[in-house]
Amino acid sequence: MSDKQVTIHELKERMATFVRERDWQQFHSPKNLSMSIAIEAAELMEHFQWLTAEQSQQLKREALQEIGEELADIVLYSLSMANFLQIDLAETIDAKMAKNERKYPIDKVRGKAHKYTSYLQQEEDA
Amino acid sequence: MSDKQVTIHELKERMATFVRERDWQQFHSPKNLSMSIAIEAAELMEHFQWLTAEQSQQLKREALQEIGEELADIVLYSLSMANFLQIDLAETIDAKMAKNERKYPIDKVRGKAHKYTSYLQQEEDA
Amino acid sequence: MSDKQVTIHELKERMATFVRERDWQQFHSPKNLSMSIAIEAAELMEHFQWLTAEQSQQLKREALQEIGEELADIVLYSLSMANFLQIDLAETIDAKMAKNERKYPIDKVRGKAHKYTSYLQQEEDA
Amino acid sequence: MSDKQVTIHELKERMATFVRERDWQQFHSPKNLSMSIAIEAAELMEHFQWLTAEQSQQLKREALQEIGEELADIVLYSLSMANFLQIDLAETIDAKMAKNERKYPIDKVRGKAHKYTSYLQQEEDA
């Protein structure tokens, strides 16, 4: 299996089977799944908490392995929610990307970290 | 575009192009991306915060639309991190699912919400 | 020590000393501390993830113990950020409560779970 | 009101009154409150998401104001959970600090960002 071969649908099916075989649909309410995604996201963050941005780009192989697993968990719970709510993720992502492309026109935002840089003191003083 | 047609690789490429065209790789360090995923996950949770698990299964069309967009954001930032760290997500998810299948054998966990139910008082008293 | 005796200032001082003695101010940037709070919040959530709202009210003593520690961590990191940014928490909380009291007038919101209930399907159909 | 005068108990009482007057105890289950804390923590993080650690220390007055409000929300929901579960926060924090002081002896950890630095590549190669 590799990213070039596998469709979103195939991953959704794999997760759906896993949940169904364990009769876990009862726990996988959208509310609970949203908590699960947030919890896995925090576990991912934990790997980077005390690193500088630069350090976060120079990870050991075993760290990368663990980080990959956290990413997998986040995507799996997201797929499970999409299954539950019958959301077509590819279609939704396509629409969201088109929206983002309009919202952040290349010539306006190139190289700029949008909104929150307006927060900095030097700009206030300038 | 639909889940049946689109591969993980195609979504990764779309996101990579979006980031590259805006010269945003400099902001998309793994550390920052892990924060982004966690922030989007919290926005997703916000939709369910005050609902019961049952209510969270009876959502209006417009709520579903917004929830779909939050899910899209979570997956997009996850793809961006996979791009940055050169992680093959399909392969990683495949390995993680295999691990989960071994960890939660069907005959042992069927219908049970694993670890945290051991927390409940009634069981303590029983 | 008990809630009736201890002021916010005393807790802030205790945390400030802990951080200073370990020369950890360098890691306790507001950015890192915001991640720490979010990570501890997720660890707290983990205790409730698969429980119903009702079950989350019937916890064993040892669960309560662990939950108390997570709450302590969240408050400690919040105090550390207040220290770093020289925020008077009592004053800020007082102002925020006054704002909330105006935003949610008792006679309008009594017994209602504000915004997100408008999300439910039955209301759409009604 | 200021941090030097206000006890934890007084803040807990203020929050308890606010919740009781609105009959919101029914929504403030520990499960829901844990979600609320995590959501507010993410809103806090949002202020720092695209800033460097250095930039996160040079905030404008209006940013500080907003950040103070997010911190207030986090502490208020934490107090509400402590109210609900009848947890004495000062006592719990005292015990947790004592535990941390033993876990991170000054002479061993001074100036070191504990666990996750072992993640960096240079150390692997060294």
C-alpha cells in the first residue's frame, strides 16, 4: 500500500470494517470522535512541545516513526467521522481548497504568515 | 472528485502546491503544523460541546457542512505534515491498523469501550 | 493549604520559583506554554472520552485523583503564562465574569445550552 | 480584586453562582467541561500559532488583552470542574508541585528541556 495507490474510499472502508467488527459504532458518536481527534492531535503536539521550530525539522528516525503513528490516528478518526456522517472527504477537501485559494490569493499573501503577525509589538510602534 | 477516485498522493500534491505557491513552507514547520491540527480539532469539537452523544448524531445540513470543512482542515494539515516529513500515510495507516487489530482482538473487545470504563464507580462497588 | 486560604498570587509565586530554580524560563515562552496547556487539557479529556455524560459523574476515587492532577497541571501552566506575561488573573477573571454575566442574562439563558442547540435537526423540521 | 487578595475559593464561588443562576449544571458534566477547557486552550494557542517563540514574547497590548481573556476562560472552566467534582485545587496543586519537585531535581534538570530533546538527530549521530 502506498499513497499513490490508495484511495480515500479504501481507507474509509478499512476503518469502517474495524469499527463494525468490534461493534464500536455505539462509542463512535461524532461527539466522541471529535474528542478522539483532539486527543491524538495533542499527542502529536507533545513531540514538538519543547523543541524550537528548527529542531522540529531534525527528527530522529524513531521519533518520525512515532509521529507517523499519531498522524495515522488523527486521519483514522477523521475517516471514521466521515463514515458516520456520510461525508465525502475528497469532495469536501476539494471545495475547501478552492475556498482557501480564493481567500489567500498568491500575490497578496506570498511569504506572509497572515493574520496573527499584526499582533507584534514592533508593528504597533512603527 | 470523490473518495472512490482520489488517492492520498493526489491530495498531498494539491496541498503541497498550495503551500509552495504561497511560500508558506517557512511557517509549516512540524511544530506549527501540530498546533494547526490541534486548533482545527478543537473547532470541530466546538460543534459538539453542549450536545448529548445522541444529539450529535442528528445534525442539520448546515452544521454538517461546517463540520465537513473542519474535518477537511484537519486532514489537510495532516497531509501537509506528511509532506514535510516525507511520510507515506497509506503505508503508515496500514501498519497502524494492523497493530490495532492485534491490540484489540475482536472476541475480547466486541462491544466494550476499552480502558476507561474501568473508571466507573459501580464497578468499584461491585 | 486549601482553596479557602490560598491566593492566586501565592500559587503564581510557587510556580515561578519552580521554573526559575530550574532555569526553565527559556522553554516557557507563551507559545510553548499554550501548547502545554492544550496537551494537559487533552490528557484530562482522555479520562472522559468513552464515557457518557452520566458516567463522567460517577468516577472512582483513583480516577478522581488522576483527574485532579491533570486539572492542577492545566492551572499551573496557566499561572506560568500569567507570570510570564504579567497578567493579573483575578482581575482578568473578574472582568471576564462581568462580561459573561452581561452576555448571558439569567432570564434569557436559564436552562438553555446556548448557541449550538440551534444545530439540531428536529428544530429544523419543526 | 487582585491576585494578592483573591483566594481560589472565592473564584470557585463566583463561578458556581454564575452556573447555578443559569441552571447550567446540567451541561457542566465533567465530560463537557473537559471539552470546554480543551477548546479554550486551542483558542489561546491560536494567538501563537504562526509566531516564533521570540515573537510570542513581544505582544501588543490588545493581543495581551485577548490572551488574558482566553486564560481566564481556561481557569474558569477548570474551577467549574473542581466545583463539580469537589476537588480542592490548592491542595491538589500543592501535592502536584511537590511531586514535580521530586521528579525534576534542580541539579539534574537545570537548563534542560527534559524528555523530548532526546529526539534530535544531532544526538543520534553524535
